[in-house]
Amino acid sequence: MAHTNRPTQSYWQSNLPINELNQHEYTIEILYHFTCGCCQEWWSYTHTPGKLEMDLNLPDNEKFWCPHCGHTQKLKLKEGFPI
């Protein structure tokens, strides 16, 4: 499907200041990847933080459930992953 509202000039070709253009917006999402300790299948979990915090670790006392085999277990950070 073709876009009909595309501008005919890029920002770099226009004389408009950047605050007068329609700026792109973005959000931040943290994506965690898990591998089941039982069946070795993997899945992902996304989290959009309410505020940016530097601690990216998930709680180590909370049990997570594998959507593939149902195994429930605590988490540990994969060996060698730098945080």
C-alpha cells in the first residue's frame, strides 16, 4: 500500500526549522530472553519501564513459568552475560 501523505522534501532539503516538522516519537522497551532449564526451549518477555532505572536484573526470588513445558523455577542471569 502506497503512502499518500509523504512529504515531497526531506528535512535536509527544506528550510523549515526541525521544531516545525512532524517529529518521530519513540518509546523504550526492555526485552528479556529466557531459556527453560528443563526443556531448553526459549521465550521472550518485554517490559516498558515507568521510569528508567539502571538495575536491569529481574527478581531472583520470584519463580517464572515456562510457556512450553510448564516448568516453574527461579531465574539466574546467563553465565557470561555482562550487566
